Amino acid sequence: MAIPKSGPEPLFDLASFLEPFGRIVRRSESRAAMERYTTGLLSGVERKNASELGRSIPGTNGQKLQEFLTRTAWAPWSMDKLRIEYMRTYAAAGDGVLIIDDTGMPKKGTSSVGVARQYSGTLGRVDNCQVVVTTHYVDRVFDWPVTARLYLPKSWTEDSARRKRAQVPESISFQTKGEIALELVDRARTAQVPFRVIVVDAGYGDQPVLLDGLVERQIPHVAAVSGAIRFRLAVEVDRDPGDGPPPPHAGRGRPKKASTLKTRIAPREAATLMDELPAEAWHRVAWRNGTKGPLVKEFALVEVFRSGLRGEHLPVRGWLLGERPIGKAERPEQRKYYFTWKLSELAVEDLVDLAHIRWVIERFYQVAKGELGLDHYEGRLWSGFHRHVALVMLAHSYLTLRQSYDPEVTDRPPPNGTRTDLGQDNPPATRGFPPTGQKKRRRSAQGRT
């Protein structure tokens, strides 16, 4: 994603883009601070925190920006809802996918809200960091962040003094990442994000609370799972005769209980079920082009039922998708597994596409951290952290829209009103930026791979 670096003057079209979001604050000084902070996120400033932006961006200072993050009355979710409404109108082809993931941000010390020694998939280890759970929308043309929430470890939720110093709201109690993800899903549905499927990695696919919540909400999903997660083969469950009467009591001891499906059909690990499939069950599928050519692996499907706590049978029927590298040198740790629910009408190629669409949110993390300062917030407060994240997502959405609209319109105007050399025979641009809906829109898939 190309980042238009801001200079001493505001970006040509940023102020117009931000105008609808000014309604979440009352004072003109707060609206100016919003513009200056967002401009700073889009700038080449090395560290994008309030103090450094205040020193580097003209027309403001660190105190004003810090006050906008921590003292001005505005809610991050209010900004997210306005942005989602805007993106639904101008950057959504519909029939999309909602990706759930989290990212870790290394931190020193113990005072920043949510910081703790904890596992981060981003870092690949246990380290001192913050972890934020995010949701991201993607369809055949567009993708953009939806919303986010900080994961608060138990060591924080149980420490009242620490919570008070970081101004963590009293309503916030300990939640697993899966429970936070469900909360974000509900927010996305409330905001009418036009998704039809949810995709999660194994860190979330291995959390029953999340998958149970998606089933309860009747949301189709593709969830990566570890090879140790257990399932029952659907064909075995279909052949099961059902519960019979209990054995006759011999008159001594406790009466024997009737057998149940749980005891008649033992659940087996996903890795075992896929290993038992014949060679002809596996097929080569290419899902997209990588940096070195098409990405191709072997995939197989088997119909299964999920297994619950202590092997309880769950009436949740779906497909287990297995993935393995091509070649005899492949190792067990290279295999992957996905549980898919309410997607039985899709071909294996479509399921593979969904299972691998998570790369889009990884790209968002790279841009948000590498260019927009997602991990640069150095404050200690709950509100400041979430406001910084909301502004980063606002800046990213601005870039998404800017790239989706005609470059001849989004470029700065010629100086002193001089003509460009396009010629009189060239048709005028069909749409401008920021989008207003007054001109016919045409979507472009440029940049999507």
C-alpha cells in the first residue's frame, strides 16, 4: 500500500475525508487535533506517539494531541461505526469475509495498559507485550479494518490499583481472546458489515467458546484447528443405531447405564482422521500467486462432527479440510487442518481460498505497524490506547479509499490553476476523492493478489 507522505501542509484531501468524523467531538480544537494526529500518522515521522508528533507536525503540540487521546470526550467505537458506515458505502462489494486475528506489540515496563509477559503469535514467543484482537473485512475488491479491543490478562483484571491507574472501565472483566472476538463479531453485525463468512486461525479455532458462539449466531465459518482437536466421522455417526434400553439389572450393585454415542464412537484427532484417508482423497489446489509463483498444496475433505468437553458429542456437522505440502519430504508439522461449518455447498477450491485469506489481515498489520504507527502508542491509559488504534484504522481506511479512486483525481491540483496536459479529448474523471456518492463509482481490483 503506497503511503502518501504528508509534509508541512495538510494532505490535499485529508481534511475533506475527515469532515464526517468531526461530529464525534464538540469543539473545533478537537477536530483540528484529529486532523493533525491523523496527518502525523500518515507522515514520515519515525515514532508516531503524541509527543513526537507534536514536535514534528506543524500547527499543534504534544499536549494538544495527548489531550485529544486521553481527555477529550469521544468514544473509539463511535468513530469505528462512522468509518464502517462510510466504508460500507464506498468500499464494499458485499458478500465478504470477516477475519479475526490478534497482533502483539512489544513493550518495556509494566505500566502500559494490558502489558504483561504473554504469548504473542506475532513475536512467536512469550514476551513483555500488549495483544490487541482485531477484525478485518475483505471481499473480492476491497479490504479494511473493522474494529479492535485490547486483551487484558488476568493479572490486570484482578489488580484494582493497576486498573485504576490505567483507567480501565469497571465494566471490563477478564475475557479470553475468543470471548473478545465474539464481542467484536457482534459489533460488526450491529454495524451491518456485509460479511457472510468468518475466518480464524488455530489460536481461535481451538477455542470452543468462539466456535460455539458462531454456531449459536448461525454464522458460517472456516476455523484453522490444531491436529490434536478431536472429531467424529459423520459416516460413523450416521450408522450409529442410537441409544437402546439399559441392560437388565441383576439385583446387585448399581444399575448399568445404557450406552451413548459418546461411548460407542470415540472421537479422534484431526491429524489421525486425515492420515487414514486414501491417497486418492488428496487433490492439488493452487489458491493464489506468491512471490515465487503459484501457491500449491494437496488438500482433502472429510465430513465430521465436532466433539465437546470430555468427548461429548456436539450436533455440529461440518467438513474437516486437511492440507499438506507436495512431496515425500513433508513433515507432520507442515500439515494444517481447518473445520468448516455451513459451507457444504462450496467446492474444495473455494474452501481453500477462504482458509488462506488471512494473509490480508497480516498485510494490514504490516502497513499499520510499519507505516502508521500502530505499535507506537506510549501512553498508559485504556482510553488512549483504543483511541490511538481507532485513529490508525481511520488512517488506513483513508489510504484504502484513496487507492481505490482515480489517481488523476486524488493527485494534488496543478499550481496556480494551470492546465494539465491531458488534452481536451480526454474524458473527465468519473469520480473524485473523498467519495461523495454524487458521481458514478467504479470499483478497481488493482493491487489485489
